[in-house]
Amino acid sequence: MPTPPQPKPTRRPATGTTRPQRAQPAAPSSQTPPLTERQEARRRRILQASARLARRGGFDAVQMREVAESADVALGTLYRYFPSKVHLLVATMQDQLQHMHETLHKRPPLRERASERVAETLMRAFRSLQREPQLADAMVRALNFADRSVSPEVDTVSRVTTAIILDAMGLEGPPSPEQLSAVRVIEHTWHSALITWLSGRASIAQVKIDIETVCRLIEITSPDGDGNGGGAGAGSRAGARGG
């Protein structure tokens, strides 16, 4: 009589030989430690060298090795601050806009209506870039080439531009969602106007018309409907006229 087939034994893991769980990576810190005074000075030299080279020859003239030599830093050090040429030039644009912002604080626009103050402010910023077309072209090209890895720098450029517009509006309180939407459209239009001018597809006169037109959105989104902004600057101007 044939022996019936025996069931295969179930394989059990040996005690103490289970596969260890993979350690989860630590969450990255949400805050970058502030630069020391020496690091900030080094970063400042790098940005100045980047702007200097861009003024001479535009985007192609900004080579990382030449930037390092001009800023008197090691090439490896430069890459620790800015991982690529695009990172560097977007940070240069941020630096240039912050300088413009400080200048506008010292000499704010004196128009009555908020829409006119914003248009004047953006045209002053535009003319500042117009005086250095090679630098402007290098920074805008870098902004257009930026991928997700450059998002923090691009976001900072956008925040500085937004702050310039909001300061010119002279609001008494925080902006409404509608006003912030108008600011975003104005910012996009200003950036687009800069690109079309740099490419030779728009004159300064056309840029001015486009900027003044889009700034009228401020009047549409203003709670009182007149676009005066209601800020302290507007009030002080009225007082100066004896109103």
C-alpha cells in the first residue's frame, strides 16, 4: 500500500532573526540658522560679484568660478551658499529688489491715489533696472529658468515685490483677499512687462501704459471704492495741502 503524501512543513522564522525595521530619517529643521557676521559678509561679497559680472556681460558672464575668484572665496564655499548659477542670480535679484525697497522707503511716491502710487513705484523700479539692462536680463533669465529647487529664492523675490506694492498702497490694516489677488496680478504684469521690454517687444511707453492699467485693479478692490489706500502717507499728504 503506497504511503500517502505528507504535507510540507510550514517554515517559521528563527527566533531573533526577523528583519530589522529601517530607521526613519530625521525630519529636517524648518528653520535655517542665521548667518554669522562673517558669513553674511561673505554672502554679500558673492552677491556683489555676481551683480558686477552680470552688469558687464549678462547671464553668460556669470560663471561660478569667476564669481568665486571675484568674491575671494573658495569655489566649494560658493556652492555651499548657492548650489547653482540660477540660485545665485535669483538671490541677486532678491538683493537688488530689497535695495530698491529701501530707496523707496526714503523717497516714497507722493501721488494721491493708491493706484497711482503703485504705478509710480513700479515704474521707478523698472527704470532702475532699465539703467542696467545686462544685469536685468541675467536676473530675469535666471528667474525663468528656475525649477522647484529654487522655489525658496523665487518665493522670496515674490514676497519682496509684494511688500513694495503693499507699501505703496499705504493700507491702514492688513490687505483683504481681493486686494492680495490684485497685488498678485500686478506683480505678474510687471514681471511680464519686464520680459517683453528686455526682448525688444515692448517700448517703455507701452510698459508704462500696461502698469498704469493693471494698477487700476486697486481701485476696484478698495473697500471705499476710490483706491486712496487710506494709509498714513495719504493722510499726511492731505494735511500738507491743508485739506
